[in-house]
Amino acid sequence: KFLLELVGKSVKEVRSIAASVNALSLARQLERLEYSSTQMTRFNLMGLKTLLNSPLFFDILEGKVLERFKKGLHFIEPDCMLVIRPIEFQNERMQLLCVGKLECDYEGFFQTISKEE
């Protein structure tokens, strides 16, 4: 019955409730989820304009960009980069593709996703 009261609440609200009932492990996990979601949203929005304006847009959508480029850092425009790197996520090997402006600091983004791996 208690869990039904949590349905529809935000992650922040559930985290607060978890902390108040001393479910600290749950509260910490929810805090990580909340931070991770915020970081991902921030970087996704920053990269969206770059992605939409890229001449590689349709190749990216169709997955062909992974066939055209090897893993590593690629400069696709004077102020734009593309990074392809292998990752393991949920016990599966896959390729991570990141596109963005050179002047942005992606350290926080890569730290966040490395924790998620």
C-alpha cells in the first residue's frame, strides 16, 4: 500500500521520502538517477542543434555513420566533433556515438556515462 502512494511522484519527491524513512541506499540511488538524468538532458539539448545542422544527420539516424567512421575522435566540421567508442551496457557490447561542439566541456558527460556502464 505504501508503494502505491509513490506512483506519479517525481524522483526528487520519492528520494525525499526515502531519506525521511531512513531508506538511505534507495535515496542515494535515486540521487544518482536524478543527477544522471539532468546531465544527460543538458548535454542532449546542447548537441541537438549541432546534430540537426550536421551534414551527417541522416547517416547518424540510419546508423551508417558507424560504418563510415572507426572508433575515436573525428572532426566533422571546423567547430564540431564526433566521438565513437565501444562501451558495455547491461552486459552487452555496443558503440557509443557522441556529436557536439568543440568548445563544450564533455568531461561531466563522460564521467556520468562511465558510472552507468
